[in-house]
Amino acid sequence: MIVSKDKVAEAKAKLGDRNAEIIAEELNLINYDTKNRKACCPYHNENTPSFIYNSKNYNFHCFGCHKNVDIIDVFMEKGSTYIEAVEKLFDLAGISYSFGEKNIKTKYSYKYPTPVECENKDKVYEYFMLRKISPATVDYCDVRQDEQGNVVFNYYDSNDVLTMVKYRPSRKITKGENKTWCQKGADTTPLLFNMNRINTSKPLLITEGEPDAMAAIESGYTNTVSVPLGAGNFHWIEECWDWLEQFDSIIICSDNDEAGIKMQKEVVYRLGSWRCKIVNIPLFYEQADKQKVRVKDLNEVLYYLGKENVIEIIVNAADTLVDSVFDYSDIKNIDLDNIDGINTGFKDLDRKLMKLFYGSFNIVTGINGSGKSSFLSQLVCQSLEQNKNVWMYSGELPNFQSKNWINYILAGQRNLVEKNVNDTPFWKVTEQAQIQMNKYYQGKLYIYKDGYSHKVSDLIQSMVDSIRKYGAKLIIIDNLTSVNLECNENNKYSKQEEFIVQCIDVAKKYNVAVVLVCHPHKIETMRRLTKMDVQGISAIIDLAHRIISLYRVSKDDKKGVPKKNGKGWVKEPIKYDVLVDILKDRMLGYEGNSVGLFYDRPSRRFFTTEFDLDYKYSWDNKQYSTQLPFPPKQLYSKQDEEVFGEHQ
């Protein structure tokens, strides 16, 4: 359940300054000055009152330790969850609101975990005290102990329903040992730890692990959650999307390692740089003997540097800069081999391009029938194989046809059956393969809905939402002609340029690879294209980082043109089915490179070797020992002239 922040604000406003009296009573403030509404802070030792009520925000703020508390915080501090605290507030304010029944399990056919009954927490208390986390914080976070003495982390949804239970040993973990595991026999949902005790009107701190969240809570920053399944797993963003959207400010605190830095970048891109801040954990702690100890995470900040330092680095979290300029000296030198991206899966092409770099805008062109659909579909499949989610728009193919094309490539020859209708052969993906693919790729590929608006604003919004919520890293727009630019003949080209600029902005801002299909101008004779053949305003050519053209090799191309004397060639024969021409490459600075590909009609795959053609995508867990059912004649012709001549 999500209660509107506006409704909560309305209840506080209706209570008015009664907020101060209730908070003072709940906290049992000593020597509370009822006239000036101030007292000594109950959260740290002081002699001069610095805990002062703000009648505009209906909360108390300590000018000594920076603690901020409102009536919701105080109710939660006394043991209520967020929903329970809001209920109390609404009752006091006389606001009627339907909360429904609490603790209702709403996930259909979900195997909810069994609560771990806990009479003794001695081992858990001892373990966390070694990490300078008190029993009070352990109890506040509802951390328990199982019969084997393991730590039990309870994950509740925003309606206080226990939805996931996670364990770890209550001792130092040896190398190779399982660090954490979830309850056997129960399903897992990637919620955020402690999310049912969060005040949504205040900045949210997201940490990398439960002990880090507990370290922040121990230090006094209770509006803290942790990610559920490690720094590299981001499914919690999608699962908790609506809940996360409530926060005006989010603070990211990941570990001081490579995985933590990657987590920071991904979360900032997806949750919004405009509202995210980054906690900078000090790299080292200097001991009394001047020896430096590396500090890994927030729990180690608490251990080595104490509570005040934990609060200080949270309060002083750095803004993520979204300004229009960088100081030259602040720009990091990044070599191309350190930029992440997506491999095309075509080895020769990847040697030329390296990869489709994140932050880049790429054009794919080619005349009708050149193989663009197969090329794009194979690119989608390779992206999914690299665990990079995809958003795809096809203005010409209906959803089912886009899916069918991708299914052929994912299936490969071994999961096809040959059919024949009216003496016309065709191939069909087996039903079992389709079932397995549906299950495996659920939540990874998002295809823009048929019948939905083709307007630029709607397409861009869908891209951004899918990038942020679903983690899409490859964006495919097929094609420019089908996009509704909302223009007329007078402003057509300026609108095209605006759209291209928006696509580039999306690529750079959200660190994704964008691919746009642009048809070429009409050409009188079949030939390989140049970049000047790309249809539309010249800005498309100028702004693109890369332009890739597909050319379908003709029968005459495969025959070649021999010299009249029979010695050599005027035009050498081309053995491939399609040529991929790199017409522009701003990333590597080269253009004019070409790569040849064969095409397999049954599976609709491009390939250069039998290994490429027989590549088994991760959904397929079967083992094969037989030859391909439809051996590619391009690789097995007995004589060269068969490859280059009519046999083809």
C-alpha cells in the first residue's frame, strides 16, 4: 500500500503545532520549553538546547547532531511500522482513510516464507556487537536468529507482509563458503530491507548490504534500506518502482570497490541523477600506530570512525552533477576499452567496432531486403545473451512479428521444424522452445505496443521509463520514417534534427546504446550505399557516432567479373550473402571497413562459421551431438566456383 505524501502532509497540517506537543510527549523531552518549542536533543548529549521545532515543516531539527524527526519518525521509533504510524497520525488528525486489511498476502500463487520463531538472539547480538551494532538496532530491524544460530533478515513489503527471508552465518565467513541464502521452499521477491519502516517524506538512504543499513540506523539515520541480493542485482528497482518514485531525494551508499562503483552509476541513471546523492566513504582509516586500514563499507566507517562520522558522510553526500558543463580537470580520462557496451556477436564486426558503446547513437541503413530485420533481431538476441535488457520499437512490424523474428534466431536450426504449404517450404519454432524462451526472457525484452502513439514525446518517455524501471541498455528504433515527428513540410527537417538530438541525449544521460534505422534515399541502380545516401536531414549523418549499412550481395556479385584473358578478375566475386559496411565511425575514427556475413534462411541467422550458426543461446539447456539439420551450403561447397556461381 502506498499512501500519498500529500495526504500525510495534509494530516500534519491539520494537527498544526499539536505535532510539537505529541513529539515532545512521545520522546519525553527533558526541560521542554513549551513557548519556544525547544529542548536538549534526546539523540546526543548536550547542555544547551538545540533541538528546535519548525512550525513550517512540523518537525524538530537538532542543530548539533543534524537529527530531523517528525511525528511519523517518532511513532516508528516507538515500534510502529510506516503504515501503522500513518494510521495513528490520521486518527489524531481526524482524517478518515481506507487502509484496508493489513498483512494481506496479495501475490497470487506466491510461496510466502515462514516466519522464523526466535526465543534467543545471543549469537546474533554477539556477532553484531562485534560490528558495533547494538541489540536495540537488531531488534528495531526485526533481525532474528534461527536454530543453527544464523542471522535471519526479514524483508517486509510496504504493507508489512513478510515476503522474503534471507540468512547469513553469525560469524566470519570463510573463503568459498556461502555468504547468504534465502529460505528454502519459499519464493524470493527483490524488496528493499527495512522498507516498511521508511518515512517517504524524507531523504532515503540506500546501502549495499543489511549490516550497512543497520550501521546507519545505529548511528541515527533510520530512513535507511539495503538492496536485497548484492550490488550487481537491480531487479529491486523494478519491483519497488512505485514506492521509490515517492522520494524527492535519494542517497546512494555502496561499497568502496568496483562492484559498488558500478552499482552507484546504474542506480543514479535509473532513479534519476536530479534527486540522487552519493556517499563518499573514506578510503582509509589511520590507526594510532599510523598504519592505514582500508575502509570498505558503511559498517566499517561505524567500526573504525564512529557514529558521528557515519552521520557526517551521509549528511554531506555529494550531489550527482547534471550541470551543463564540466570543469576540464574534473573530466576523467576514459579509454575506449574501458567503456562498457554491447557486442554485436559478429566476431569480425566486433573486431572493427569493438562494441556498441553506451552513450553512443548509431544509424543502421540499407535498402529493402538487405537484412536489416535479421541484423537488428540478432543484435537484440546478443544483447540479451550479455544480460543487457532491450527496449525495441518497430513502426512497421506488429508485435507478434517482431517476436517471431527474434524467436527464430534464439531457437536456431535445432529448435525448428520444417513445414510445407502449397509446395512452399517454411520453418516453425517448436512449441516447447517458445514456452522455454517466454519463461527465460521474461522481464528482459520490452517491445513498444501496437496501436500506441508514435509521437516523439511518447516514444522518448517510453524509452526513459524502460531504461529507468526495467534497466534497458539497448534501445532500437525501427525506423525514422514511422516516427510521428508532429511536423509539416516546412519544419520536417528541423523536427528530425530535434528527434536525433533527443535520442543522443537519452544515450548519454542514461548510459545506453541507441540504434536508429534510417532508410536510404531512392537509388536508381542496386549498389552499396554511402553515408550520403541516408534519408533525411544531413544532421543525421553529422550527429551519428556510427553509421552501418547492409548490402545484399547479388548473383552477379557472387559470379564476379573475370578478365577477358581469363587471368584474374576485373571485379572479384563475393562469396558472402550480405556485406556490412561501416560508413562512419566517430568512436574509433575509421570508416570504409567492411565485414561479410552468410545468411541462414531457416533460422534467419547471420553467420561466418558453423559455430556462429549453431550458437546455443542460454535459454536452451539441451546438449546436442548431431550435425545441424540444415547444413549451410555456403560453408560446404566442394568447389570455389560453386560458391561464387550458380550453385549458390
